[in-house]
Amino acid sequence: MTIYNIALIGFGGVNRALAELIATKNPLWERDLGFRLNIVAVSDLYLGSVISPNGLDAKTLVEANFAQGGFGQLSGGSAEADNETIIKTAPADIIVEATFTNPKDGEPAVSHCRWALQSGKHVVTTNKGPVAIAAQELKALAKANGARFEYEGSVMSGTPVIRMAEKTLAGAEVKGFEGILNGTSNFVLGRMEAGLDFATAVKEAQILGYAEADPTADVEGFDVRLKVVILANELLGASLRPEEVTCTGISRLSPSDIQTAAAANSRWKLIGSAVRNADGTVTGSVSAKQLRLDHPLAGVNGATNAVSLNTELLGSVTITGPGAGRVETAYALLSDIVAIHNAHAATATKEAA
Ligand SMILES: NC(=O)c1ccc[n+]([C@@H]2O[C@H](COP(=O)([O-])OP(=O)(O)OC[C@H]3O[C@@H](n4cnc5c(N)ncnc54)[C@H](O)[C@@H]3O)[C@@H](O)[C@H]2O)c1
Ligand SMILES: N[C@@H](CCO)C(=O)O
């Protein structure tokens, strides 16, 4: 049985949910997946940082109601977040990066991933910034250092769109995609259809753990723009940068726009899409669109996301599932660790043969 030592960078909704899962599910994972997870360090801007080479008790971490700088009270703890020291020196096999997404330059998360990979540590992340802005560099760094860079949760939370498209649709030739790729905005549009005002609906999405730290990214389309870049670069072999994707959000939609659409048997949805053009270039866009109720994406409600992949050999394939949520996104991190574990097992089998 394998034990993976992990360090958590950021201890907000997602990494806290992962710690909660670790507190209860390690015996199940040991039995079914062949490994257990041991938290050896945590660093958070608000709470501080702590290293414990033998492991921290996940239940205590989750249940203690730490105040600002609260990790300073723990043995091996400090009231300051010292990400660089934790990432470079903690005895971790895997760095779990779940700090704020910075849609402009991906920092400081890009540096967090760089430090980890340069130290030969695997990275699993739900942070869209490093994936949309620096994936090529980070993948190369991972390869050069015998580590892995995994990021399933960067698009559609724990719904396995990236891995499924790359592994199980290999050879189907994806030519483009369109989808609902932001849980918050889709949830907000649904609540406005039910009569709520915009600000109250956004507040609800924040309470439910769907929204970004700054929900402007959700409602203005910046979050979807990063996801369009990630999917276009992964599935269409593009090298798009966020600023090359046209982007408008949902904040300009008034209650009367929503009601007018309903009266016309249609619904507003924030759609992210990309297409490979005849000359081989790839164009991406994000915009609010009025879809007729019989459109395949019109019935996708709440924080659920869906993406229709247009493939050469299979036609349209639609993947749907949770697009946001703390536990759902923590599952994405687990699925990345399963991928790392399976890759190790495959290498060991090859070496033994
Ligand atoms: N919540 C979701 O549904 C969801 C889904 C998919 C992806 N994501 C992404 O996962 C990441 C985490 O999401 P979350 O919901 O846990 O966010 P959150 O706002 O609840 O938590 C982020 C945590 O990171 C900490 N932090 C911020 N900057 C830091 C830094 N420089 N160093 C150390 N700690 C830092 C904050 O103090 C906070 O505790 C984000 O990048 C988000 O975009 C979230
Ligand atoms: N804020 C994002 C989280 C998932 O990336 C959303 O609502 O979709």
C-alpha cells in the first residue's frame, strides 16, 4: 500500500473539502485505490502555514475554527503563509494548489507550480490560471523533472471532461466545442428566471461555494474565457492566450431580458466555444446567448455544466456534470492523484517485465 504525502497550498473551500474527505475516506481509498493520503503541510494566505513531517490530523485541521494566523498556534506552525518554503522543503510527494485563480497572469500560482515541479514534486491543481496561461511551460518542467502536472478540476470541476476527451475520445478528432462552463453564472441565470434579482442570486452562489473570490470573473465571462483557452489548447492543439478570446458576460442582462426570453420559449446561457477554422487556426469566444428550449444546452440548470464536443468520427458528444462545488472539485484533485498513482503502477509493471 502506498502513502502519498501531500502539501496543501490554499486552505479554502476546495482544499478544506479534500481534507474532510481524507479524514473519513482513507480506509476506503486504501482498499479500493491502493493508496492513502497524508497531509504533511498546509499554507494559506489568511491562516498561515504549518509543516509536520509525520502528518497533520485532517479532522483537527477541518474542525478547528482557526482565526487569522491561526496555524501559528500549531506545532511547526507560523502565522504567515510561507508558500515557497513549504513547496520546496516540505516532505511532500504532491503539491495540491488551490489558491485564488488570477485571470491576468496566473500568479502566484504559476510560481507555486514551478517551484513544486522544479523540486521533482507532482502538482495537482484546480486553479485555472497556471493551466490557461503557462500549461506548456509547466508540462515541459514536469517532464524534465520526472513529475506530473494534473489539472482535471480546472474545467467543469470534478466532471472528467479533459481526461475523458483525451483518453477515451482519442482519435475521434475534436474540431470544436461549445458549452456552459461556469457554474455560478448558470446558477444566477436560473435564479433570475425564478424571479430573484442579480445581486441576491450572486450572493447565493457565493454561499454555496461556486463563485470565485471575486465573482466578477464569473459574471463577466473571464472564468469561462480561461476554460475556453484550456480546452482549446488541450483538445484542439491550439496555443490560444486569454486575450485572444472575445468575451462578454451576463451582467448586462436585465430581469426583463430574462422574462422576454422565457416568453419566447428560450433561455439565456453563457456559452464558451472554440472552433478550428479551415486554415487550421482556432477561434474562441465567450458570450451570453439566447437558446431555444429544444437546444441541447438549454436544459442544463444550476451549477451543472455541459460541453458538446464536435468530433469528426462521432459527431457531437456531450459531457454533463457538476461545474462547481467544494466537494465536487475536491474530487477532481482525487482523480488527479489516482492518475498519478496509476502512472506509477504502470511504470513499475513495465520495469518489472
Ligand atoms: N469552488 C469551486 O467550485 C471551484 C471549482 C473549480 C475550480 N476552482 C478553483 O479552485 C481554487 C480554489 O477554490 P476555492 O473555492 O477553494 O477558493 P476559496 O476562495 O474558498 O479558497 C482559496 C484559499 O486560498 C487562499 N489563498 C489565496 N491566495 C493565496 C496565496 N498566495 N497563498 C496561500 N494561500 C492563498 C485563501 O486564503 C483561501 O483560503 C480557485 O483557483 C478556484 O478558481 C474552484
Ligand atoms: N467559479 C467557478 C468555479 C469552477 O471553476 C464556477 O462557478 O464555475
